[in-house]
Amino acid sequence: MQPLTEYVTDVLIIGSGAAGLSLALRLAEHCKVIILSKDLLNESSTWYAQGGIAAVFEDMDSINSHVEDTLQAGAGLCNRDVVEFIASNARHCVEWLVQQGVLFDVEAENATLPVPLNTRYHLTREGGHSYRRVLHAADATGKAIETILIHKAALHPNIHIIEHCHAVDLVTSNTIGLCGPSRVVGTYIWNRSQEKVERCYACAAVVLATGGASKVYQYTTNPDISSGDGIAMAWRAGCRVANLEFNQFHPTSLFHPQARNFLLTEALRGEGAYLYRPDGSRFMPDFDLRAELAPRDIVARAIDHEMRRLGAKCMYLDISYRPEKFIRHHFPTIYDKLRTLDIDLTRQPIPIVPAAHYTCGGVMVDKHGRTDLDGLYAIGEVSYTGLHGANRLASNSLLECLVYGWTASVDILHRLPTFVKQEHQLPSWNHSSISNSGYGDEIVLQQHWQELRLLMWDHVGIVRTTKRLESALYRINFLTKEMNEYYSNFRISHAALEVRNLLQVAGLIVKSALLRKESRGLHYTLDYPTMQPNPQPTILQPGRKAYYYGSG
């Protein structure tokens, strides 16, 4: 058996998107940091984010307006204190990005000038926003942010980056015989390249920045890494989760057999794109006074409704009436991608369908990103902060990553002197009683993965019923039992870890959905089509029967 590799650091960050990288850079001037990346460092939802970051930079705009837009999009389930906290800290966190070297688009008259912090940025407007307040770098904002943060992290002497490694499970102090209250001390790691288990001891903190769980659905705009790993690990470690019934489906994912997960940014509608039926008629004005600029839950349901009513495979998005120069300047990434598929954004409507896009719930945290387990933080899409409520306002996701990267860094650095930097060894990973899986076993694993994603799409999608949810939960419980037997008997693999986590999170999503006896935001059920008064988050707690605070 290969000897175990053991890493020791002050802070272990699991995930390499905007949340994890921004936190690492803020911490690295004061302590040692390890960044664990499941794939390549840039393979994150941040890298693929097209739209931008919402923050108040326009004189006509206000923080209060940003707050109210967020609350309205969240359909009565946002935490106002958290929304105000994030909106109030948006600008200085965006300015921190500018200081790192991120170049956001500026108004044409400033385009050839250096970009001071008080420059006039080109702001776009997206669904649910009352004003133009979305900073962007053309239509590849996430890539622009991630490129700069990766470059700076790779050069920092206090940051150690480990790629192609999958966190397996969190380790707590009581499992290694340490006295005092239980706290997280590290994690086991599956090294995909060397096919062995490694371990990492973290003296001060472990941070989950693993993203969401949209890969639980058959059709998603997310990269393959979005398999709910952080949510599942935190749950197994004893942390509460909340609002997992609210899965956001982006209204406009490209409908094309060669690009099933390619997103068409909401900024297209912000700049005037319309949605059409196959016969060329608009339909959004029939559903909402804001038409194409309604929040995502409303637009996605409208598209789904029209597809089902007409028996159509897709709807269409069209911005071709705008000047070609304007379109190619503002949406170069989308234009170039569509041209490879023989589609011209400047001349024709684009076939679109909704696809799973964002996990609005997650691991419960406070304003510093602290979870129920001492020393464990969760930031970004993996977390439930109270910002998004029953539906996320466009371009608030990258903002949440940056604000919680900042506030978590402040808290960790404040607590850093209280931790004794004494190294402890994690228990060895026991391979003695397990064997390698055979070809047939791997096929079964793949079948479980495919069945789960189709099951979630068909039974726990945009429109739900109690009967379909109960049927989904019954099947998920059966698959989970089989997966647990597999996990106990065979050596772990990347696929086994993902299917295990996807099943764990899928069960939590369905249980949350069954508890909410109303339709609100992203959770729409035919059995309870109206909203109830005094809504509260759906909270699940390990080891206890799930409970729901509210009148439903």
C-alpha cells in the first residue's frame, strides 16, 4: 500500500472559484493557505459566469434600491439584515477586485484611459433590477476575474495549490482524540492523478467554497464539478442546511445538441433581447408587466409553460434588431461560440430552454461564513446566507462570493491567534477490508448517476407535485442504500464520490421540497399553488427529523 501524503496548513480552502481564491489572497499575507481544486484550478462556475457583479456605482441608483430589488426577487424569504449587509459592502469588495487588476468595461469615452476607482463603468441591467448596476467584462466576467485571481494566487509564496484532488470527508477533533469542543481539523483527499487517499491537517480553519449542486439535474449550465460536494460533506459532519428546495433554472440555455450546457447571459435581455414562441410571437408580456426583465423564476416558468402548452422543444431569444457592432462588442464570447455552431447572433433568433443553474440554499452560515461546526466556514454557492431567499437576483452570486470572502477572512484572522499551531496526524485511511470494483460495478455506478439526474429533472424540476416528489424520494432512498453498500465494499473513485454526494444532496432537496406546502419563487407545486403568509426558511438538521419554520 502506498504511504499516505499528509499536508499541514493554517487554513484549508476547498474550491477554487471567486469565493475561495479571494479569501485565499486576503489570508495569505498573514498565514499559510492550501487551495484544494477538484479539477484544474480554473474549472469553476466562476470561470463560466458571463453576466457580472451587481453593485451600486450609478448616481441615480442606491443601496436601498439594490436591497429592495433583491428582497422582491427573493419572494419574501430573504434575510433583510443580510441583504443590507451584502449590498452595503458590495462596492468596496468590487474595488478590491479592481485593485487586484480586474478590468471591467468602462463607458466609451473612458475606454482608452487608465481605470481609476472613480471611473465611469459601463453598467448593464438584468432581470429584477430597477437600474443599471451590473459591472461586467464584456460577456466573460467570471473568466476575467478568475484569470487575475489564479495568477496572483499561483505566485503567492504562502499559497499552496493542489489540483485534481477531491475532498472525501471532513475530520473533527474528537475523531483524533483532542480535548475540548468538537471542531474541524482537516479532511481526507482523493488524489485522482495518483489514485490514492491523502490527508490534510488544518490548524485554524477549513473553508468550503465548493459551489452548488446543479449537476444533480440532467440539464445544467454548470461545469461537471458542481456535484454538491461541500453540502454533502457538511451534512455528514453535522451541519444544518436550509432552503434546498429552491433550485434556480436559468431561462436561456442554448438548445443545441453540441452545446447542451452553454448559457446565454441575462445581459442579452438587459440590452433588449426578446423571447419568442416558434411562430414568432412574444409571450413574456402575457406573464409579467416587466416582460423579459422579470426575475428568473417567472421567466423560466413562462418558458416551461409555453413549451408544454405548445408541445415545443424550445423557445427563441432574439436581439438581432440591435446593430451588429453593438452585439459583437458586448457579447463577443457568445457570438463566437454560436458561430462555431453556424448560428449568427446578429441575424437570427437563438433556440433556448431553461437549465439548472444555481443552488439558492445550502449550508447554514452566519455573517462571517461560520457553520455549525467550529472552525468550518462555507462561502459562495455552497452556503445559505439568507441573501437569495426563494429566488436569486441576477448577478448577486459573484457579489456574495466576494463579500463573504472578505468577511470570512476578517473573522479567521481575528481568531487565528487563539489556535495553537500544534500539528496532529489524521488517522490513516483503512483500505484493508475493501477491494477494487470490477467493470460491472462501474457500469452500475454510471447507471445510478444517469437515473438520478433524469429523475430529478422529471420529478423535481420547474413545476412539481407531491406525488412526483414522493416517488423521487422513494427511488433516491433505494439508490442511496445501494450506493452505501458500494462505498463500504470498494475502493473509492472520483465517480463513486460524486454519485455518493449527488444522492445525498438530491435527498435533501426533495425532503425540503416536500416540507414547503406552498408555491414560492423557484418552488412551484401544483398541489399548493398559492403563497402562505409569514414564510420562513426550510431547515434540515442531521440526526433529527426535518423541520420547517412557518405557517405551511
